[in-house]
Amino acid sequence: MAAKKSASSAPKKKKIPIMEEEEKNMEDENKDKNKDREIENDEDESSSSVSVYDSADDYGDDDDDDDEDAPDGVSASDDSSDDDDEEDGDFEDQGSSDEEDLLEQQADDGYESSDDELEVLDDGFEETTRQWKKPTTVKRGADGKAIPKPTSNTAPTHNKDDHNIDNNSNNNVDSAESREQAALWMHTDDLSSDDEDADGTQNRIGRVPLHWYDEYDHIGYDAHGKKVIKQSVKDGTDGGDLLDQVIQNQEDRENKKFVVHDALNAKDVELTPRQIQLIRRVQAGAYAHPEHNANPDYIDYFSGVNKEISGLNSDRHEPKARFQPSKYEKMQVRRLLHKLDKGEINMDYLTGKVRDMNDVKRKHKQEGDHDKPYMLWKGDKEDDPDNYNNGPQHIAAPKLPPPGHAESYNPSEEYLPTEEELKEWEEMDPKDRPYGLLIPKKFPNLRSVGAYEHSVRERFERCLDLYLCSRVMKRRLNIDPESLIPSIPKASDLRPFPTSQCIRYETPYPQDDDNHQAPPMIRCITVSPDGQFMASGASDGFVRLWEVQTGRLLRSWNLSALISVEKPSDTDEKDDTEEKQDQDQTVTPKVHPIVSLQWNPNRSHHCLIAAVGPCAVVIATGTAGVDDSEFTEALLAAASSCREGKTNVKNTKAAKAVQWIPLKQKQDVETKDTMPISAFGGDIGPIVALRTTREMNQVKWHRKGDYFLTVSPKAGASSVLIHQLSKANSQQPFSKAKGDAQCACFHPNKPFLFVANQQHVRVYNLMKQKMVKRLLTGCKWISCIDVHPTGDHIILGSLDRRMIWLDLDLSNMPYKTLKYHERAIRSVGFHPRYPLMASSSDDGSVHVFHSTVYSDLMRNPLVVPVKILKGHTQIKKLGVLSMAFHPTQPWLFSAGADGKIHLYQDI
């Protein structure tokens, strides 16, 4: 078998010079003979030197027909040898050089092969032109069987001048033998690499990198465990580098045109004509196997056309309705006849000449119906007696009111007039009298009642009213009043929001047996950004730190006593009355309540600020972690290192209004709890105090956690001061006072500052240092303010029970005014994450609202009240003084005058 394969590959060396002439002749012959070819050859001149478009059958047939062109030393094989050559002729293998020389020597000596041996191809085989093999199609009948094609016994003719072959000789016969051979070809091409290596002599190293064998004479091991020797070692020559291989391939370009390198087995493999044919068909976008029939004839095995063949629904009987006239069609015909009698349609419409009768009517209207008869002496519509009833709509006269008690023949005494009333009625006009012209009288019985003297006059006046007074028919709108009310979603659909009280925080206070002292009022509360801790400020001057989950009191600082010990260094502006008050405070220190308290909004800065009396005290909470403790110490470093009497304030106006007083060195004396809550908490307790000239009302942080502001309503131009904690610096933004500032806050995203006095809110741009907008609220006294996280909406609370919603993009007037509380509103606020807002009032309740702000500017915000939270008692007409939302959960904290703090959760 190896000899046969090597013999089939031997004539390739003789084809190279002949194929160059063949390609040149083909360029001239293709211009005149395109009609005879089935598929045009699109290959380049240098792309192939072997005719690979002819199948194995073509090779065998050409050799039988071209015996005259064969050389003397080679004999053509008979039919029995053709069948064996068809299987092995297309699959060439690379034989050894000794076998090729032996075959060439036998061919030159005139050796004639027998029926069992392989024939040697001649140059006449290369002279045939390359042809596409037309795919054979099989036509099948209705029964699914193949219809045989008529065979032709005429032998194919060959023309030596143009080297053309008649393709019809190979495609006429469609037998079972050809189909089995085509299947054999297709199966052989699909063999895997394991099937090709039946002897197990190829490399079987798997995915091992090949460069591991660069220093060895072998490339791996076969299936038997033997070394696979490199081809360069077998030949006794060194393969050299890539450059040497390129030069070698260029020199022997004609012989190595179809040689590829098998890197796995380290040898060069020459492609067979069959493999080249498959590659070119794949490149051309055709099926790889020329034997594959891509367009077979469709056989309708299961078709509804011929039910006798398909057998579908053959066991069903025809329904009875198919043998009876249709009732629906009868109705349609009756309807069309009725329209035809009335003239609505015509025969053109029924026959399909006209699709729509409106087109016919429109055409007649444009042309004019001149043939239609009409009234010659026809008048206007008013003169036409048929149109007399087409006047205005009749309106019935209003009915007379039913008689009352005064018109009875036996009225009660209270309806009978006295003499004084009769005299007054005589002086009055009849229209102004209570009963008109009628004077109530009492009769003993009905027979005693005479005729009414004013009946004719009243009837005449009524007729005048009906005749002279015009009546108009007014249509009454039948609208459901509930449909005018905007639809509000259900509260259950707007969850989550706080609904139930879960935790109560009890404030400790001293109690005596004789004197029952009331608990201190909780004036303000604030929650840490992580939601783990909560701080409260009470009327006794203490700031207490709580744990949210457990309700445990962690730390407490007495800021009122701390600022009472501290004395300001600059007392030039104080009058005599204030000096006397300071002397009294040294003897009996006054208790200053904590009026405002806020945690630093930055998660990395664990500190809070409290407003007590004229001071704002910065407190380190000691709750920082490993990473946050360094940021907190860096933030408080400048404030803790400043000296008393010396300040870092560069603004001269602000230096007179505020003074930074360090408190860190005195916290061991004033406070007992000096240990931080966290192991990495660092400093804990009051760090620095900012003393102003007047009592403070509010403190507020900027969202970045470095700047904060203080509000002192009675301080005049220095009522609003802005401080920077990292540099221990302060500045006074306003040179003149425009009313008493009640509260202020920063914009969450822009460099804007909102300052609210008693009735108005002014918006300032801190970068441009000018006022941007002035908002009108309509309130008498503004008590609190908060800005939505988007920065486009503001809510205000006032002491006159109003909560104002302002839309900055809409107008400077209130968008909504909510009046749900019965007493003054003390605190309002938005939730930082959920669409919720709430307000607390002195009536002891907290109102929770669902507030959705849409990104679409064409949609108005949705504000829906969802819950009223109660649980605090009123003390001295004071109720819930402060409220705050949890930063991450839909929870709400409320602090009241009863000294209790409640946590409401969504349950």
C-alpha cells in the first residue's frame, strides 16, 4: 500500500513545467469557452500547479479514454484497477526517496504493471483543464423513491487542441455504487487525528511545550513509548534557524509549494490534491466536500396537498354544516339588499368596482346633482311650515312655592301680626314685606274663608315675570366631586416609613424624696453617620452619648459648667449689667441648656458640635476606628493647639466677634469618663470652645465636615459666622444685619448659604459674595429649616403651625403650605436616603410624610402624609422639641420636653 501511495505522488515532479503552459493557455481559452464551463475558475496563476477540482472518478475515466496519449513505458489499467485507484489516488502519502527512484526506473525500463499493481500517471493527465464537478441531484417521486436518469452510452470525446473534457460523461450515471463512494470520501475526510495514526508512530506528548525538546534530537514519544526523531536528524542535516528555512524554501519553491511543516512531529508534509481541493473550497465559501449535495430536491412526505399520500385527517367525516347553507351569509345578503333598496350602495359597490360609497357621494357632490328634481318656489326655512317646530327649546315656567304656615286659614299665634307690625308693613313696599300682599288672618273654619282680594294682581305680576324676564337653559355639569380630588396612593404602597415605637431612652436625673424634680427637657438630638451612636442635648447643660441598638448611655459631658468656668479675655464691650451677671455666675453658675447639637456628617471625622449659651463646643466622641482616628486627630490638631488669648482668626471683624478657647487640658478635671469608647478612638471629650458676644441659637455643619456655622440672632452683623475647624479660623460673611437671623444651613452641592430671618429666606452665593434669591414664605416666625439632598427643595417650620415647601426651580413663592399641627412646629427634616420627611410640634406628635422628588422637571413632587407618631406628653405647653432620621434605615428619633427619647422603626 505504501508503494501505491508513493507511486501516485511520483508524477508530480513532471507536472510543474507543463502546468505553467497550461495556465497560460487557459487564460486565452477562458474568453471563448465560458459557456461550456459550469463554474468559473477564480484562482490565481500561482495558487496551484495540480488539477484539484476533478474528483477521483475523473482521474480514472481520463486514463481510460486517453490511452493514445500515454507514453510507451506506461500502460493504462483496466476497470478492476480503477476501483482500487479511486480509493487511494486522492489520498497521497509521502513515500521515501528510494521508493520514488525505484518507480521511476521501472517506468523508464518499460515495466508493465498487472491488474493488482498501481499505474504511473502520464503527462497527458496534467494537460486536462481544471473543471468543477457538478453536484449530482436525485429527483424523487411522490412515493419518495428516486427516479433514475437516462444513461448515455456515447463515449466522451477529447480535443487535444483545447484540452477540454466533456463533463456529461461523469454525471450521467447515478447509481448506488457512486453514492457509497461519495459517502466513503466524506467519511475519510472527517477522520480525527487518532484515526489517521493507526500505527501509533506519531507524537503523543499532548500539551507539553515543544521548545522543551529544542536541545534534544527527538521531539517526543509515540504511543509505543519510542522517541520521535526529528526530520533534520534523520536526514543528517541541521534545520537551521527560520531565515535559513525561508532561503531554502525560496530556492526550492517549485517543489515545496504545497509543503507544510508539522511542528508536533517535526517534519514537512506535502499536501495531497484532495487536501488542496478541500482547502480551496473552504476559502471560496463552498462546502468542503465536492460530493456533498447542498440543494437536494424537496420531498413533501407530510404535506396537506395530497391527503391520500400524507394520511392526515383521513379518518374524519365531513361536518354537517358544510352541506347546509350558511346563516351568516344569508344575513349578509339580506343586509346588502336592504342597503341597495335604500340607495346607500349600488351595483358598482357590490361588484367591486367601487371600494367606498363615500367616494361616489363626494364625486356626485362635486359634479352637482342637476338631474335631481327640486321645488321651484321653495322659500326660506322660516317660511317652510315643516320647520315651524325647529324653534328654540321650550322651557317650562318655574313652579310657585308651596304655601306656608302664614297662609293657613288657622295659623299659629306667632304668625299673626300685631298692630305695630301692621303699621310697619303699611309703610313698607309690598316686595319688602315678609309675606308680600298677604296679611295672615285666623278663621274659625274653612267655610268662613272668603275670596283672596289680591289674586288677580299676583297672577298678573307673575305673567309679567314670565313674559318679560328671559329664561336660559343652563346645563348642569354632572361631575362626581370625588373625581376632582387628586388620587393619592395608599400608605401601604409607600412603605417603608416609621410606624411603631421600639426603643425608649431614659435620661438620668437626680431625684429627692422631698422634692420631686422633673427630668430635664431634651432640646436637641443628632445621629452619627454610620447610625451606631446618638447624642442628645438637654436643658441641664449635659451632652449625652447613647448606643442606638441597646439604649445604653455611654458618656456624658457637662458643658454648662465647663463654659461657666471659662471667662472671656476681651471684656471691653461689656456693659455694667453684664459684668454684674458675670460676677453672679462665679458664685452661683447659671445653667445653660444645649440648644443645638449636630454630629459631623463626614464618616471619617468622629466629632460633634454643641451650642450652649454664647459658646459652641467641639467634642471628640472617641468612636473612631483604626483608619478614622488619624483623620479625626488631624482635624482637631489646630483647634486643640491654639492658645488662649491668641487666635488664628485673620478677619478683624470676626476676631472681635468670636474667640477660640482650648479645653483639652482641662477635661481631666471637669469630666470623669476619659476613656475612649473605641480602642482606637483617641481623644474624647470637649476640645475647643468658640465664645461669641451673644447667645447662640443654632450650629450647622457643612457636608464635607470641615466648615460649620453658628447663628446668634441678637449679635447684629455677626449673627452668622462661618468657622473652619482644621485651621481654627473664623470669618464674618456679612457686614450689615438684615433682620434677626433665626437659622441657616449650607447647600448640599453648591457654594450657597441659606439664611432665614423671621419671615424671609435669603440665598447667598459664597463664591461670588452676593445674594442670589429672596424667598417669600408667608410665615410670621420661622423656627427651623432643612434642605433636600438634591438641593432644589427647602422645607421650613414656623411657630404659626405651618410647614412650607419651597421649590427653588419653580418660584420664590411656597409650592405647598401644610397645616397639620395644632401648635408651633419645632423641627423639620428630610431623610438622607429614603423619600421621607417629618415635622415635630408642641402638640406632642410627629407627622411623617412621603416626599418623592422626580428628576423630571415637568412632574411635581409627591407629598403624602403617611403616619402620625405619638408618645410624648406636653410639659409647660411644650411637646416634641427635636427629631432626627436614621442615616441608613427608615427610622426616626424624637426628643420631647418630658425628658424621653423615642426610636420609631418600620415594623
